[in-house]
Amino acid sequence: MGLKLSILDQSVAASGRGQDAAIRQTLELAQQAEAWGYARFWVSEHHSHPSIVGTAPEVLMAAIAARTQRIRLGSAGVMLPHYSALKVAEQFRVLEALAPGRIDLGVGRAPGSDGRTAQVLNPDRHAAERFPQQVMELQAWVTGQNMPPQHPGHNVLAYPQSASVPTVWMLGSSDYGAQLAGHLGLPYAFAYFITDGQGAAEALEIYRHSFRPSAVLQKPQATVCVWALAADTDAEAMHLFESRARWKMDRNLGRIGPLLAPEDALRDYSPAEQLALARLRDSALVGSASTVGKQLRKLAAQLEVDELVIITWAHDPAAQMRSYEVLAQEFGLAANSAQSI
């Protein structure tokens, strides 16, 4: 088996289209991802974000589960400090009942929003400090274990019970999540796209070094979530990349909005911005399927992972679809998927 590819879709808003269209595009993409042979399809959680409008991954996953048969579905992730661990366990047990053996419950500690929005979601400003305890509670409720007698949740169970259970994943972009995932014996996904790769190798090393076998995982299982864009030619891909480049440059100035079309994304940049933009373009995984394929294989070899989760933003849904399609062809995903069934 070759390198496995998966997808993380963030339901990105695009100029000229309603935000609801981004949600429907996620559903369509998930169906195509299964046909192309991707291993997983994950969706994210953000709040009060004018660019990323996927606010309820558990709802979106239910809709995707009803439209797919084989591909694994997951959250990348549920921002656990906002919620009760029991309620999250119940939601994902329902998802497991809808799609047995296909549910990944990715959790993170970050708010997925600004501080004010996070406080509205959960007024407890210290909620994140309980994250390790919450993860242990979540894992217990997801797998059907009883809490210790001294725990308020003793004899409280998460229903519905079933033969299979969701797989809890730890998500992170720092050493914190890596160490916690290793300590609890959970699979770990590093958000490479958030840090532009900084700290990835170190976090994965910490995870592997600190890993302790658990009831759900006997050896380390890690992946990285990376941004990439492929097209039929290098030139076309770089043209499409203008949307993402403009978004990142604007974000650095505190301006966040929907993704612009490539032809609308160009603006006059200051000399300092031009240098930053040049570095961004040089380091981006953008090009033809062959070009991006070589970059992805090199990255996977460097980080010693056998799976990569790809995030692709494009103003035109057809361009996003085409990017995932040509990468699936480059890696022979449909053939590999057929052999594994």
C-alpha cells in the first residue's frame, strides 16, 4: 500500500456566493472523496469566523454519513472546552450508530474562535485547563467504561451503545497535544497548515517518544494536516493560489473575509509584503499533480507518516474538486481503496 491521503474540509466562504453554499459544497465533496478513494473525510469547527463557516461538525458529519458508505468521517476537530464531554460522547455515539466503524472523534483545545466568542460559548474562562481530564472522560464515555465511584458521572453512560465505537483523535499544533496524545495512547494529528510546518517534526517525535500503549492503540499512529492545491498545470495552480495568498496576506493585517476569486485577489503589496508573499509562494504545496505529489511524498518521508490529510481552498468549487481528483489519480487512490475492500 502506498501513501494514504485524506481530506479536511473547512466549508470556506467565497465571495459572490452565500455561506450556505459552502456547506452544501462540503457534502458534495465528501461524496466525491469516497468515489476517488480517500481514506477519511474530516470537517472542522470554527465560530463567528467570516471565512470558515463550518460551525457544527457533528451535524455535518450526520449529513455526510447518510450520503456515503465506506469513507471514514471525522471532526478536526471538536473544540472540547466549549462543551460537556458526556454530550460530545452521546453525539458521536449516535454518529457511530449511523455509520458503524467509520467515525473519528478528533478533539482540540483551541477555541476555534476569538476570545469573546469563546466566552459566549462557555463562560468558564478556565475551561481549557480541564482539557486533559475532559479527554479522559470523553474516552471513557465513548468506549463504554464506567467512571470511578468518586466521579460525579459514576454509573452515567453515553447512549446508544453499539458493537463499535468512535476513534478519539488528539489534534494539535504544539508540543502540548503531542505529549497528551502520547500519554493517553491516542492517535495524533498535527496541524501542519496552521504552523506552516514549524514544530511538526518535534511534535511528532515527542508524541512517539511519550506514547504509551492503550486499550485502543498499541503503537503510535500519526498524521499531519497540510494545505495543498493541485491543477492540470503548474501555471494554473499558481493562478488559483492567488485567492489563498491574498487571504493570508489580509489576515496578517487583521482583515478576514470570504475567499476572493483569483482575478480579484491581486492588489498592490508593500515591499515587506512582497517578500512575505514570495516566501509564501516558494513554500506552498502548489502545482500540477506531479509537482504536488512529489512534495507530499517528500514531506511524508521526512515526517515518517503513512497518511496525509489535505486541505484545499479554491474560490471555484470546480477547481477544488479538480485538485482532489488529480491528486487521487496521482496516488492511485481508487485502485488502492478497491484492493483494501
